[in-house]
Amino acid sequence: MNFEETLAERSAEAERILAEYLPEAKGYAGTVLEAMRYSAMSGGKRLRPVLLYESYRLFGGKGAPVEPFMAALEMIHNYSLVHDDLPAMDNDEYRRGRRTTWSVYGDGMAVLAGDGLLNCAFETAAGAFDLIGKAEEGTALSPEETAAQFCAVARALQVLAQKAGVFGMIGGQCADLEAERLSPEEVTEDRLLYIHRNKTAALIEAAMMIGAILAGADGEAVSRMERAARNVGIAFQIRDDILDVVSTTETLGKPVGSDEKNNKVTYVRLNGLEGSGAEVDRLSREALGILRSFEPRNLFLETLVESLIAREK
């Protein structure tokens, strides 16, 4: 099986897990539950849960306790998109080729759908406690192993909350929203990197850190995974800025040149195409160097990271 086929298989499995953990749309809360499912099942490559799972595999993780976190991370990602699309934020009526949640259900119900996905994410992730000891059927865990798994799930929940919160994704969204009100001269590279590191990279960090934590990796290894994931997230965003300049609408699948048209400050605007390309290369080499330092290596994870950074669309 080649990389693209494996990725499609992994993405389909992540989508199956997400659908399984989403609550049914019924009862007096049926409309918001329907809107939550509409939002979460609107497509996408499910890259964050796939990164989580592959990081789990890198450190020898097996079994079901990882699945609630895969679903939870995708719920958080989709809640952020629901709120981003709102009239008070980006005011987008279409995402992934279909109408956004607020344009279907109204902005009030969309706010509730986003809130519902966020809360459901933590309910779902906490369900991993119930799966402790079920990784290997027919084998009993020792008290020490059981305690270690409980600690791993608790630590993973801490990481999920931090990376999704005001010191992670929300903080990055705040800085990005405020940057829109500033003149281009006021948007410094430090602010721009803060936005990329938090708005884009934080959930990638969560994915790769949680996978390592749940598999039993030590603190040093988790920190190195955080560093690799941060590089991936920042390089991914810089690459996006580059493609907006050099790509075509046909290749990218969306209008190009929008950053310049909207007078938006990007890494390319501050450092030029050559400097931006060099930074993407530096970040990717460091990230891949970290991943390749672990044995046994996860070649699929390495290829996935390469594909994210070197993508053409």
C-alpha cells in the first residue's frame, strides 16, 4: 500500500471514530446536536487525529484508549472553524464547498454548536479513563501499569486543555483578530509567529504530544515531539503564505493573491519568498530530524509530515 492509500485509510478510520463519539441528534437539544454533527462531519483530511494516532504508534502504543482523544481533538478543531465562520469573525458562508453552520442554522445556534463540540470533546477525552486496561485483551495490568495509564490520560487531558485554550489556539486567534485592526507596520514578525505558533501549531502540538503521552513516552521525548510539531505547524502556515503568491487557483483550489489584495501581513511579506522558503526548509529539517531520532522509526509519520510542509495545495 502506498502513502496516499494509507493516508486515505487512516483518515477514514479517524472519521469513523469521530462519528462514533458524536452524540445522536434527538430530544429537546436535537437541533444543536444536529448542528454539531453537521459541522464535525463536513469533510476534511482528519490530519490531527491521524498525527495523534501515528505519534502513538511511534512510541509503541496499542489499543483503544487513544480513540477518545482522536475524536476529541477533531471536535475541538471543528468547533474553532464553526466560530471562525461566524458573522462576528470571518463572516464566511461556505467552507469545504458547502454552507457553513451559521448560514444553515443561524448564528445563535452555531455559537451553541461550537460550544457543544468543545464541551463534548472533553467529555469524550475523559472517557479514555474507562478504557484503561483494555489495550491488550486477555492480559491483566499490574497496579503499577494501571496507575501509569491513569496518569497518562490525566496528563493528556491537561495538554488538550492548554493547547486549545487562551495559552494556545484561542490566544492565537485573539492575536490574529487584533492584528486585523492594526496597520501593516504594527504587525511585527514576533506577533506573526505568535499567531502561527498558537492558532495553527497548537493543535498539531496537542496531537503529537498526546499520542506520545498515551503510549508511555517519557517527559523528554514528549518535549521533543512538541518541538517537532511546533515546527510543522509554523512551516505549514508559512508554506500557505508562499502558495498564495506562487500557486494558481486551479492548483490550490481557492483564489490566490488574496493576502496582497487584502494588504495582509504575512511571513512572505516580511521576509520575501527566498527567506520564507529557507525558513520552511530549516523548520522541516529540524522536525524530521527529531522524528527520525526515535527507534523504531514511523516512516508513515515522517512522510506525512513531509507532505504537509511541501504540499502544493
